Amino acid sequence: MKNFNMINRYIFRELLSPFAISLFFLTFVFLMTRIPEITNIVVNYNADILAIALMLVYTLPRFLEFTIPMSVMISILLTFMHMSQENEIIALKSAGVSLYKLLPPVLIFCFSGVFLTMGITVFGVSWGKLSIKKKSIEIARSSIDAALQERQFNLELENVMIYVSHVDMKTKALKDVFIEDRRTKGVVNISIAPSGKLIRLKEGQVYTIRLYNGVINQVDVDEKSVSSIQFENYNINIDLNRMNKDTGEISKELDERNLADLMRLIRSGIKDKVALSAALMEFHEKFSIPFACLSLGLLAFPLGIQSASLRRSSGFGLGICFFLLYYFLLAVGWSAGETGDYPPVLGMWLPNVIMGGIGIFFLVRNAGEKPVTVPAFIKRIADDVKKRIKKRVKRKL
């Protein structure tokens, strides 16, 4: 029993190092995808270093909810591949230790990942996304440049929606401008122009968007009338000082709601079937993704034991491939559930059941000394793909 506890502690310690390395590496790679956007904010919108650091912190939970399960799977896979390559698994089997007795440290490690990820999905993700939204609005209201993002409907400015297809940050020239102005009560002004220019007054935070050769569609909501006016030059003035005084509550999307808000919304009785389905899927997603640590961990355990001939780099790639398969199944479930015709609980939990089921099947086969082999038809497909790739390479050479 004492030796068994030593083995459990040894395996658990071995799992920690690759987990920490994988988590750092994967999170860093995901954060790098934000660099272009952050660089754009720094160069064009004059945001300070504190604002950039906060944006990175707010982004972390969104990445950690996926990098933690990935790291759990990769660490288990690499640890048992290493033990297999060093013949440690053979030695344990020779001493009468079955694969099932090696499961406790793996399960403890997986459940640790479950609780860690659940803390991120339940509390961190909604907080991070809402904080990013608030910070973006704050930056936009401090400089209108931030509200002129290309090919996006920018809603950061209160009662003013702006869309531009292209912005030249040096000359402040605008192309294909669409502005919806609701600042006048009961009247909606929709201005459309092929070109324009952003002008800032020397004092204060008053900006002018000057449009050229466009048209204004004025909708009077009370009178239910529409009038159209063509113009050569038209100025739309925006006073950020006045807008910043409006501190109304920011509307929250589903993924920006915490668990309490989401449950309150679901219990309020949503009549729209699609909206109710989306809310339920968001609710189940907060718990299904953490349990990916368990299902993927159970899959990685027998794969690591069986894949003694693979290198560590190959094991890392194998872990990424299986996680991509899991994420693909999750995306399919989400797409199917958006229609409202597919049960949200199945869409969010079925990928865990599938991956966990495959892992248990592999484990039972390996424990019975029956290694899992790739089906013959998959091997044939893989061989055909390799041959075609080789032929194409030879032709190019």
C-alpha cells in the first residue's frame, strides 16, 4: 500500500511539469493573436500602457477555458508516453500493478482541472468579456478614433452608430460611411456617403465628421414619415464630453452574463424558442467545457501508454488533434442547437460523452492487453492521402 501511494505521488508530480509548460505555451500563443489588435489600439488610439495591460488580463479567461483542458490532456499524454518509453509501465505491470491502479492520480489531476476550469467559465469568462466591452467603450469615448473601426458597426458612442469600410489614420479620410444618429428624440437620421473626413477641433473633445456627396434619410418616428435630402457637404458634430456624462447601464450579451444573471434570464420565461435555446446552451457550456478535462484526460491516459513508439512532439500534436476533434463536435452541437430544434444539453455534453467513451474503450482494451489499432479503411485513406501528397511534391520539384 505504501509503494502504491509512492507511485501515485510520483505520477501526480510528473503530470505537473508538462501541464505548466503546455498551459504557458498555449496561452501565450492565443494571446499573440491579440497583438495586431493591441498594436492598432496603441498606435492609432493613443491608449496608455495600463489600458493595454488590462485588456490582456480581461482576455485571459476566454483563452484559459480552452487551454486548461488542452494542457490537462497533453500533460497526461506526454507523461505516460515518457513512462512507456522508459519501460516504467512494463515494470509496473511486471510487479502486478494493473492500469486501473494507475488511474487515481490521473483522476485527481483531471478533477483538479475540472474545478479550475469551472472557476474560469462560471466567473472569469463573463467578467472578462464584459470588462473588455466596458474598456472598449471607455477608450472609444475618450477618442472617437477608436469608434471608427473598419468594416464594423461601432456602437460605443451613445445613440450614434458608425460604419466605415476604410479609415486612413494619417489623413483621417473615410470611405463608404454609414451613420445612424438617434440623439434627437423621436427622429432617426441615417446619413450615407461614399467619402468623408474626421475633423477634431483644437480645444476640447468635439469632433466633426464631414461627409461628401451623400444622402440623409430622416425618419420621424412620431409622424411615421420619411424624408430624403441629398447634399454635397454635411457635418455631423459629436461632443464626447457631453456623451461621457451619460452613464447608462451597458447591455449584456449572453456570454457576458454571469451564472446568476443567466439563470435569472432563463427563469424569466423567454418566449422565443431560439433565444431560449441559446441561453440554455450558454448555461450548459459553462459546465460542459470544464468536464472536457475529465473526458480528454481519460482519452489521453490509454493513448499515452499505447504510444510508446511516438516522440514527444508527435504526442503533443496528437493531443492537439484530439482536442480539435472535441472542439469540432462542440461547434457542431452549438450550430445545431442555435436552431432551437436540437436539445441544448445534448449539443454541449455529447462531445464529452463521445470523447470519454472512446477513452474508456481504449483503457479497457489496453488493460486487457489488447492494443487499439486503427481501422483498416482509415489506414487505406491515410495511405492514399500520403501517396497523393508525394506525387504533388514530385511534380512541383
